[in-house]
Amino acid sequence: MPEFVPLPLHRYNPARPDLPPEWTSAPAGPHLHGPELSLLAAKSPCNVVHVERLGTADTSAETLRRWLGEDILTPMEPGFLLLRSELPNGRARWSLLGGVPLVSVAEGGLLRLEDVNPSQRDDRLARMRSAKAQFAPVLGLLEPDSGLNAFATHISRDEPLMECRQGDGVRHILWRVPQLEEPVAQTVIKGGAALVTGGHTTLAAALALWAEQGPGTPGNRKPWDYVLCCLTDGSPDGLDVAPVHRVLTWFRKFDWETLLTKAEERFHVRPATMPEDLAMAGDGAFLLYLPTTLWLLIPREPVPDTPADNPQAAEADALLARCPAHVLERGFLRGVLGLGDEELARHFLDYFLSPEEALRLVRGGEAQAAFILRPTPLADLRAMATAGRTLPARSVAVPPCVPSGLVFYLHGQ
């Protein structure tokens, strides 16, 4: 990372008992669906979804201004924050929150892993432009053994700033990094590039806003020159790279008997009896679940993307051609179902981290098909991103996701 700086952040007023983090924060990522949004909105009129997801960009800005005027949000001194995220299984992950200059994205300091949905980027951009705010950090993985974990153990001896337990049982604990320790934090972050594994839409919107507003100069940085990032150590211990499964909605009804015959041109299509069959299949395989049948699809040939122009790119292309999310979109959703950019950007697909939830929707008739994917190794993801290759939007998650609303970066303040 070329630069990592303290940012002036805001948080919900800790002096108000009606604003506990469990009521005001929300799970981050693209896996939040309509009923869950409604439940979060009902928890508190100050839940972050009221400005991040609901209403229009103008109502987001109006609500945020009201929160500031009513001391619902309160400013924090500029600084770094240390975050510990504890999973119910006892594993934990340390992260540092701070600002990354957007110019570093162009210089390779942040490696983007996924494409973004244009309509979602535009909605996020409109909210960031109107509210002059970022509601959740971009998640990035540092190179393995960055030294962050050893630094965190030292800092966490102090009293935490806040705690928050999400509905999935994940406990998030936040500390302020003492000012004297900030140079050490910057040293920990510097090294290789960070792989973006969450917040791609936020990052794309921040880049677009940065281009609109015009960048500052090295001696006169502007608030929109930075994006709030949560950077975590990229060592495999404590990290589980999870695939994001898809369900096909009823936006258009498909003739599956005909489509499975057509799929034979590109895939070996075999009946499957259990999800564990996927673990034994070859590269690029995925499961197709229909209301009464389960199919294993294995690509007959690698599904290429772009021609390689150097050895590194050739290796990345080979990895991409056997990545399940890429194979599913290029080979099946586009090649068999015939969906194009416009259809894929609309309401044809919903996304789930839980395969059980995806299967339940199909069994209950709420979706017509589910696609269950295998995870892609972290080393493969980094190699593809380093070579400039990207996966379809919403392909990868590295739980636990950092909630929206723990802190805000308000570039208009």
C-alpha cells in the first residue's frame, strides 16, 4: 500500500441508550434481501439502511443531515481504528480502518477482484454524491504475514471503543489506535497491494465521485480523494473464502428440459444426489438445483475470457477459465440461457452465502433454480486480480463482513 492515513470519522452517539450498535448497524455486502432490509429498518429509525439502501439519494442526504443536527451522529478525532471480528466457531480476524487515497487504485495499491453491477454503482454514487458520505468500508486483504496480528494484540489491551454482535453471531470489537502508534500502523499496512474482497460497488462509486469532483494535489488533498478501507491480514489462518451462490428468480420462466439438452454442448450434465458431489467434481463445476432434480455441470472445455498477452496473463486466464463463478456466467447464464449484460444487471438473480437458503427458495417455489458453487482458493484470486482479470459481480465473500454503520466517513464535514 503506498499510503494509509487517519480519517475524521463519525459514529452513532454512544451517550444515547436508544442507539446501540445492534439496532443501528446492518450486515454489509450484496446478500441483504428485501425482508431483511425491512426488519433492520424496523429495529430503529436510525438504522443505517435508511440512508444506505432505502429511499432516494435526496432522502438519504436529508436523513443524514437530520441525524447530524439531532446529535444522532457524533464526530470522532481523526485516527485509525482497530477491529476484531470473532466468529461463533472461535476464529477471529484483525483489521485496521483508515483512508486509502484513490490514486493508489490506479497505481495498483488496491486490486479489484470483481466487476460491479452498473445500476447498483449508480445508486451508490448518487447517495455518496448527495449525502457526501461513505456508510461502510471497502474490505481489503493485505499480503500474508503483514505484521497486523502482532500489532493488534498490543493495541487491544486498551479499553474498546464499542462492541457489536450481529444476528449471525459474529462479534465485532472496535478500538482506537493511539496517536503515538499511528506510524507503526502505517508501517504494518505498507508492503504489497491489498486485494479487494468486499465493497466493490462502494469503491467504484468512490472512484466515480473522485473523477467528478476533481482530485486534489499531493499538497492539498480533498476529502473525496480518500476511501475508507478495512484492511486485514491475508494469511490463510482465520480466513474462509466463501462462494456466493445464485438463485434464478421468476423474472422470466425457462424451459429446463430444452435448456439441459442445450447445455450438453458445453457441459457434461450428470444427475447428482447430494451437494457433496460438487467437491469431487473437476474444475469449474457447479450444481444446478431444480425443484425436483439436482444436476452436476462440468465444463467440457475451459471457458476463456480474453487472450493472454504475457505469461502472467496466460496463467491468470487459465485460473479464470476454471473458476466456477466465471464458468457459470460465461458458459451457462450467457451461453445456455442467453442472458446478456442488461438481463444480468436486472432482477434475474439473487445472491446467497448460505446454500441451504438458496435451495429452500427453490423448494418453496420462490425461485425457479439455484446454482451452488465451490470456493476459489485465495492464491488464485490474488493471481487473477494482479493480472487485471476480474470475476462477475458478487462472486466471492470473505466472512465475516464488516457491518455498515459502525463508522461513517462524511466527506462533506
